[in-house]
Amino acid sequence: MRRRRVIVRRRTRWTLDEWNRGWDIAMSRIEGAPTDIRTECIFQDCLTVLDWAFANGNGRRFELGLNALMDFCADMVSEGNCKQWWSKEQAP
């Protein structure tokens, strides 16, 4: 019987610039968000994920929370629930 190779991936550490850029993008979606958007469970869950990931230095989870937040906000705008409130220059 052949043994399978086990690959262990190391958690990469984000640099200060990567954390700052991530928070800049997140804050552009958080600040100025309409009240209807802020009260949505998905929006609140994204904030919880971002907060936990940052507190624990988990860049991968932070990135997942940020992507979910950006997708949710873009979906709300594309569905016509609100107008875009974040700056287009800050879009990745």
C-alpha cells in the first residue's frame, strides 16, 4: 500500500501594508452604509468575521470576510436596493 503525502500549509503572515489596505477597503464599505444594509444579518456576520480575524492575526479569514462583505454590498447595489456609497477609487 502506498502512503499518501501529507502537505501542511503554513499560515502566511500579512504585512502591515496588507492589513491597512484590507481595513481601508472594509471601512469604505462599512462607513456610510445605509441603515437597511447595516442591519442585515450578513453584513453583521461579515463584521464579526473581520473583527475576529484581525484580533487573531488570521489573514486568510480576514480576506474571506472582506470578500463576503464586498460581494454583499455589490449585490445590494446591483439589485437596486440602494445606491453605491463607497468610492470607486477604493474598489480593488
